[in-house]
Amino acid sequence: MKVRVKAAALAASTGLLFMPTAMAEAPSGDGLSADQQAAIATLDTPTTVGVVAGVKPKGNQAAPAASARLQLYRGSFLMWARDTMTWYYDWSRVNSSNLQQEAGYVFPNTSVAKGVTRYYTSTNEHSWRGKYTIGAGTVTPWGSVNIYSADYSTDWHVYRNGAGNGRWN
């Protein structure tokens, strides 16, 4: 029994778990190393990657007058999440829009894309929401144990004139 306890303590103290710190819900000193807390802080700092014009329509979709793409990214190579919003417009209406999610992590961290929902549609605007769950744990002889978990979401609005915005919640 002493070997198992020592192995669990060793796994918890090695700093294998990387998570961001700046979140209010993040436990302080409850088994998270400084590296883990720094990874949490990195994930908690959202950045806009940019807008790219000239996106081509997919399949047999009619070519609209213009298109745009906006990306939101947060995190580091240890734990990250990215949303990519693409929309087609002709200045009188939003023809179509699409939100894609990507997430990745280095074990024992977790970053999971939980899906997207378009919650508002009109000729002037399309609105979307994406959801993510991030977490961190530690490896024990009995498997991995989750120490921390938090939910994030993104909120998107794209408009008929090509304007668009996204933010992390």
C-alpha cells in the first residue's frame, strides 16, 4: 500500500498537469503546479487571429458577392481551443454562415469542443454559440483523476455588410 501512495504523490508532484490560472474558479494550491496554473492563465487570455476575405463557397453553392472568415483562439500548445466562423454575404443579406471548432491538449490536460448552435437567423444577421470544456487531472496508479474542470463558450454575430465579431464568455 505504501508503494501506491508514494506513486500517487510522485505523479501529483511531477508537474505533469498543465492548466491556466487566471480563472476565478481555479483551485489555488489544490494539487496544481505552477506550470499547470500558467497553462490555465494562457487559456484564459483570448485572442483574435484575424479576418480573411475571399473564402470560396463549398460544393454547388452559388457564389455570393463576398465572404469572410474570423477566428478566435486561446491557449498554448499544452491546451488550446479555436473557433472559425465563415460567412457569405452580398450587402443585402447574409447568404449563409458556418462555425467550426477545434480543440487540443497534452495529457493529462483536457480541452473538448462540445458543439455549436446557431440561435438566431435573419437576412441581416446570423448568431452562433460554441461550447468548450477544459480540465486537468493527474495520473495515479488507478487511472487519471480530474482535479479541475471549467466550461467556456464563444458568441458570434455576422452581418450582411461583411462585419462580424466573436468573443469568449
